[in-house]
Amino acid sequence: MKVLLNDHKTVSFDCGRLVEWLNYFKKDLYEVTLNDLLEFRDKQRQSLAASTINLKLSTICNFYWFARTQGWCASHVIGINNMVRKERYSIPVEPVTRGVSYFKIPFLLPVPPRRIKSIPSAKQLIKIKDAIAEAYEKSGHALSVELNVRNQLMVRWMSEAGLRRQEVTSLHISDIQAIKHSETLNYDKDVTLIPIVVSRGTKFGKPRVVEVEASLIVETLNFIEVERTEFPNHHKVKTVFVSASVGEGLGEIKPGSITNLIRQYEHVYADATPHALRRFAISRRATLLYRIERLKTKNNEKYKIDELAILMKLRVFSGHESADTTLKYYMDLAKVISLDEKEISVLEARRNELFNELSEINSQIKASQNSDILI
């Protein structure tokens, strides 16, 4: 079984859902049927969101799948029906073609698409950085300079590399120093983007490669060698970013601390969260990839823009398991942002044509409705 547990909170939630099922199901644990799960699902529809109910069903089905693989129950409890081999299961699931799960649950409730939250603009991001610098300048903290450098870098890793907060707090010194000692980072050359492997704190535990500007790597290396050494517990932890707190066992920054840090600047940007910075990074990368494709088509290097290739690159950059609706939203956004003035003019001309056509159609409908001639 592929275990998808990143932290203690996830383990706790899964255990809670399983306990709820055990308390609900009064028959023998392994005498479960599809109807039992459907009844459990439908009883909660009045009080819980579809997404919450689906999480419960996923936990239950994953438990039974694991139990079957461990030999705790009969093999017919859960599986993929096969009419040819006459294999039928009490809990029928469907095969998957990609992703980290072994199966797909066909009886999950439909979940309405989530509204994509706002993406900060480049100007708003600058205002957040300026507010951070101003706050530490006025703080009078003994490590005000070092804290400002640390926090500005954490913002850059989220807003440029698209790192999640746990990926930022899990970034190791060795991850950055590995680039320093490789041929990738050459101080004598103008290298725009540097690949770095993000392998710690990732969602689903899957490593990915992201490309960042050389300046981000250089500034992070400088922080490690200079400002980081001023933090009291810097020698106790291997992570790049360390806490300024003093005490035994302290040193590492918790993901929640990053959330608290960014939310202090909601007066600058209302949705100031770590994920908002990540959304900025993904939209920025999507726009860059789309502009590259546009240039290739204009230079006759390609016949047309390869949107699927952009989507796949964006999936790797963001660490998404699939090219889902969210990434397609960023694609649509990038398609608009990457337009040049000439292309915008063409769209405006087409919009005017459509407006005139619509006006003509409305006039004809109105004239027809007002006519006294009967056919």
C-alpha cells in the first residue's frame, strides 16, 4: 500500500475517520458491502460537505485495501470487478491510469469546483517584501537584519520556486551547497535558471525538480555563510532557515510559523498567505512557459503552441499529481497575460465584430417580434 502521510496531523485525521467508521458499523468488520458504505455516505449528506464525506470514504476504502493485501480479510472484500474472470467484490472500485493510488472510488460524491483564490500582483508582492523590511527595521530586535534577510528569502522561495511552506522549512543546507559545488552554478556566466531537487516536506513524499533564478541560489548561499551563523541554534539543525528562539530543542522553523509571518501583512494584501505566494509562482511560471511557446511559433520553430507540454511542465513545477482544473486555470491566465499588443488588438477587433453581429441579431429579433405580418 502506498502510504500518503506527510505529518502527524494527517495520521491523526485518518485515524479519526477510521474510528468513526468502526463506531458506526455494527456488523463484523470484514462483512462490509457497497450498500453499507452508500448508507454511511448518504446519512451524512445533510450535515457535511461532499469533500469531507469523500475523505472519509477514501480512508475506509484504503483501510480495506490494505487489510486485503495483508491477509487480514478475504480477498473478495475490495477489488476491481472482472466479468471475464468472474471476479466480483463486496466493495467494487475502478482501476487508475496514473497517480499514487491503486484504485479509484466510483461512489464518491460530486464536488463543486473550488473557486480559485486571488493571485497577488508583482506590485503587491513588492509591498509585502517592503512591509517585512520595514517591520524589522522598527523592531529593535538584536537579529533584525538577519531576520529580515531570512524572511525575504523564504518569501522568494515561495513566490519564485512555488515551494509549499513545509518544503521551505524542510530545505536543507546540503540541497543548496550541492548546487554550489556542481557545474550548474557558474558565477562567471549569466545563467538565468538553475534546477534544484526538492525532496523533503513534499506532498505525497515525491521529489520534483524546480528551476529558480541564479540570484536566489547565490543569496541563499550567502545567508547560510553569513546571517544564519548569528542565530543561536544554527549549529543544531541542518535546515537552511532557522528560528531565532533560544532554548533546548529549538532551531527549526515550523510551517505554521511561516503562515503567521505572512498573515501579519494582510493590511498590504488581503489574502496574504504562503499559498498565495505559491499561486504567484505558478502563474508566473505558466506565463513564462507560454511566452516561450509563442516565440517558438513566431520564429517558425513550431507549427503551433504545445499547450499539453506547457501543462506537463507546470505539473512538475507545482508538484501536482495530475494536470487538474487548477493548473488549467493558470494556463488560461497565462494565455491572456502572454499576449503582445498586436494580439490584443486582434482580439479587440474580433470582440467589436462580435458585438456588432450581436446587435444586428437583436435588432432582427426585435423587428420580428414587433411585426404584425402573420405567415
